[in-house]
Amino acid sequence: MTATSLPTATQVPAGLDDVAAALAEAMPRTRAWLEELVRIPSISASADHAEECRRSAERTAQLLTEAGLDDVRLLELDPDTEGRVVAPYVTGSWSGAGAHAPTILLYAHHDVQPTATAANWASPPFEPTERDGRLYGRGAADDKAGILAHVAALRAWQDARGQLPVNVKVIVEGEEEIGSPNLDRFLAAHADELRADVIVLTDLTNWQVGWPGLTYALRGMAEAVVDVRTLAQPVHSGMWGGPVPDALTATTRLLATLHDDRGALTVPGFTDDVRPLSDDERGRLEALDLDEDTLRSDVRLLDGVTTAGDPDRSLLERLWMQPTITPVGMDVPRVAEASNTLLSHVRTKLSVRLAPGQDPERALGVLVDHLVASAPFGALVEVTLGERNAAWVMEPGGPAWDAATAAMTAAYGRAPAAMGCGGSIPFVQPFSDAFGGAPCLLVGVEDPGSNAHGEDESLHLEDFTKACLTEAFLLAELAARADQLHHA
Ligand SMILES: [Zn+2]
């Protein structure tokens, strides 16, 4: 693609040739800004990176100011109750479209995940590198591409017209990758100034390269720590092994009660309030037709390893619309340090993904009851619950959804897939609630090959251009539906 050309699949909506041309012409510059942001290791999970998180917030603020937003600010909260510094939020707005035009809140986040095993990256995580049409780097897709999609769309309108067709507010969060722990405090302080008719979150995944996605369901998330104790202290395995139960065997037997041999959940009552699929929805999932080979290659499943779960439910239903319970960490001696000892105490962390419909308190209550009642050998089982948030789901449709569908269809040359997402964005429900149920558009910049959160994270560069175009077109599509969109 040369500096001024559009992707061949793009069909520019009538009357937007100037905006599309301005956006295409600026893409090399947009990409250079993205690379600048990727070079800043804004890892929110690491206290050592607080300065870098501040630097990424400051650079983001500068980009938003240069995109024509007014009163761009770093919004900072006081340190949390444990004294941790809260990574700054960046906000800005533009309200020159007049009272009749809808107000659109654009969301992205400027923090990134840690690099996992940095040595396993083909190129260093914070040195953006292009290979085969993809830009590799931590945050290249999730979600610094989301920030630049907002910047590219706003600039294209400003460059072509000197104004935007809608009023805009932007929020770029600095703590998304650690579960937005200070969001409630942030909303309590700033919800009024961020009030909008539609929320656009550019932080999701497209269905495939070249095939956009609009996400209408997110799973919720919860954590539980399980302590299993059998002895007051560890004892010699030779002297006492046999009649004396150890905590690790008890723990593995306890974890085994969570699933059957196929990997389907077996906690009694746990899935009772999962929202059943409608016929429409079942049809939509079937139309997307995720086959096992694609799943295997997307996640790099090893040869001979089967998929897990209830085979009567499709892979997509299992990924998006059903809950999971997965052990993700365990406190036991490392193999190199293990002695011939019966362990007295083992601690396990369970990661729970909650399905649409599930009440987190009910589901977790049922899980705790099951774990305590299933204790092998009468072991002492204690469960401590952590943060939790419910799943989010909307009915695909309505003026905002239609606007996004039109914008994506134009930018990508094909209609978006209505998707679920197995992951969680704790931000969505509280923001929608705070703005009187304003519709949320969850728009993709990633694709299944992006490997966000993993090693060799990457952005498909042509789809990135299409994501930027989507947003530029979306502003016009929303403006055209002003009468249907006004909210609180
Ligand atoms: Zn993200």
C-alpha cells in the first residue's frame, strides 16, 4: 500500500472520499506514532514501571491534543488503600458539533501486559518490528492500536473538514490489564464529565483477518484461592506414607471433582443460571463455524491433545457462552527442591470465567459449597474469594449497532461477525450503567493471530488501516442517526 491508497476491499461511503483520503495519506505517520507508544513499556502490573505508565499517558495526551481535542488532561487518583500509585487516565473532548449531534465516548487503554517470557519473542517486545505485513511488539495490538485508531479517525476529520460530525469524549485508561481496580473510584469522581450517548471500545478482536467483528457478549471473571490442609506440619513420606493423607494428593483429587473426563464442568448447580442460547444466536454461532483445526492452530494445541468440554455444545458456545473453572497457580515445593515429604498444606488459585446470565455471588457460593463438601479424606478446605465481575451481554441491533455494521462493512468490504468474547472487560458494564444504559460498541483491532497477552503479540497492518477507517466512517454513521441516539 502506498501512502495515499486505500485497502482494495474498502468501499468508501458516499460523501466521505475526502475523509478517507486524509486518513489513508496519514497512515505512515499514524503507524510511526503507534511504534513510539509501543517503545514505552507501560506494564501496569509492575510497580517498577510506574514512570513508564506515566510516560505513555503523557505521550497519549499529546497525540490527542494534536488530534484537535480540547482540555486533554491526565486524570489521577490518589494512591489506593495499599499505597500503590494509580496509572493515570487520559481524557479529552471536542464539543463543536452542536447540541443536536450525539456525544460519542471513545475508549482505549495505554497500559500493556508483562512480556511473559521475553526470550521467546522473535524480536524484542518493545522494539516494534514488521514481518509479513504484521507489526510485532507488546501493545502493538492490545491496545495501543486502539488509541491510534481514535487518533487517526479524529485527525482525518479535522484534516479534511476542520471539524467532527459528532461531539466526542475520549478516555484512555492506564489499568485495564490489571482489571481496572480503581474504576469505581474513577467513575465516582468523573462520570458526569464523561457522559455520552454511545460508548465505542476499540479493544476487541475481529473474527478473522479481513473479516471484522462486533462483540455483543463478554464473559465475567472471578478468582478463588483454595487452601487444603491435612496435617499440622509436613512429615517424612517413608515413615508415614500410606495411612497418612497428604495435602497435594487431596488437592488433586479435589480439583478432579470440578470436571468429568471430557473436561465438562460437574459442579452441581453451577451452570443453572447460564443464559440459554436463542435460536437466532445458535444460528449466528453456527454461521461462524469455528472448526477444530482452526482452533488447534490458533492456540497451538499440541499434536494428539484433544479439545475439552461438553461435546454437545459447539466450540464457540464453549468459548463465549459457557463458564469455566481453571487452576492457574499452586503453592507447592518446586521439583528441584522437593524432598520425600508428605505435604501438610497446598494452596491453589482458581480462575473462573462467568457466562452471560450467571449471578457471580450465586455461582461462587455454589462453587465454595461444592469444594468444601468434596474434601477428600476429610481434609480441611478453606476458600477465599477475590475480585469478581459479571458477564456483559447486549442484544445485537439498534441504531448504534447498525451504524457500526455500516461502517465496518464499508471499511472491510464485508459485514461484521456478531461475536462473543471469552475474556472480560470490567469497564463495560459500570460505564454503560453510569450513562443510563448507553449502548456500547465493542470494536476489533486484533485478530486471532494477534496473540495479545502472549509472546510475539502483533497487529495486522492492513486491518489496522481498516479499523481506523471504520472509526472515521462510524462517526458519520452515528451523526446520521442523531435522532435515535440521544440518551440521558
Ligand atoms: Zn486490551
